[in-house]
Amino acid sequence: MSPQPASTSSREIVWPSVITVISAAILIGAEVFGAAFAGGWALAILFGLNDTSAHILQAVLFAIGVMIMVSFIRTA
């Protein structure tokens, strides 16, 4: 059997799909980061945390949101 030639087809960027992914990332990002901020604030009140602890909790939830967004963008 002779080896098959390498594929010479070029990969083309489909711009409407790229724009759709970027738009979805903006929408989902706003929801994820808004939920992280509101969730941190609500949990801080629920557990009676002071302002510094509330900001730390919000930062942790924000970092989790960043990981979610990176995963979404890489998958898309």
C-alpha cells in the first residue's frame, strides 16, 4: 500500500461563527461575573462576614467565573 498524500485543503475561518461565539461569550460572561458578585455578597450577608471577607469571597467566585469562561471559549 502506498502512503496517502497529506491533505492540502486549507482551513478557513468562518467569521459569522466567530462573531456568534464572541457575542455568546460576552453575554455568558456578564451573567457569570454578575452571579459571582451577587452570590459573594449574598453569602457574606448570610454568614455574617465583614466587608473584607465579602470581597475575598467575591474574588474567589470571580476567579471560578474566569475559569468557566476560559473553558467555554476554548471549547467553542
